[in-house]
Amino acid sequence: MTKATYDTNTLASGTIDSHGPISFMIDAWINDEVQMITSRPLINELERTLAKPYFASRLTPKQTQSFISLVKTRARVVPITTPIPNVATHPEDDLVLATAESGKASFVVTGNHGLQDLKHFKDIKIVSPGTFSEILQNKKAA
């Protein structure tokens, strides 16, 4: 099974986007085609992000809590065992890489162009939601 770490903004966007690449990759995770790797710091960031006015105006509190609960119960929550200091341009992006490395993910899926510019970290490919969706669709077709 493909293991991937979805960054917080990608996950948060998945709460309101019912079509397109992000929706496809969220569905792939929910349908057990992808094992999503996350960590407590990324879940905390997701909770903070979904509480912001942009998401709070689009989701009910029940929808927000249901999605966070889904992440906590269906994703593989790993402890960060491999700290990654100063690889990305922002410390919070290093947490995404550290989560992926600690959970032995093959992919980091992000809309963050700074992270995408890295293209890979060790054996982890860093891709956009569109690219990851194409990878999953090609895998399904094979």
C-alpha cells in the first residue's frame, strides 16, 4: 500500500473540496488505497487551521470535529522519531518531512511550492495533489 503524508493545508482543503485531485486523494485514503501517515503536531496544526475563519465559515463545528476524528482514527499517527531541522524554508514544513520520515512514507503531498521545489527528501517524493492523484490513478489502471 502507498504510504503518504498529506500536509495540513492539503488535508484542510479536502474538507471543502468535493471534486478534483484533493478530493480524489482523500477518497483514496478513506478507501484504504493509501495509508496516510500523520503525527500529533500535524493534527494539532489541522485543528488550528480548521478553526480559522475561512474554514469555520464553510464547515459546521460537527463537520470539523468529524473530520478531525476521522484523521485521528483512520490515519497512522506516528511519533516523530527523526527530527528534521532546517531542511525546508519554514520550521512547520520540517515537521511534515519529519512525520513522513518517521512513518516511512513514500510521498509528501503538498500544495506548498517551497516544499515541492525540494522534489524529494531522502527516499520521499514531494509532490502536488495533482501529481499524487495521477500516480494513484495510474496505479489503479495498471
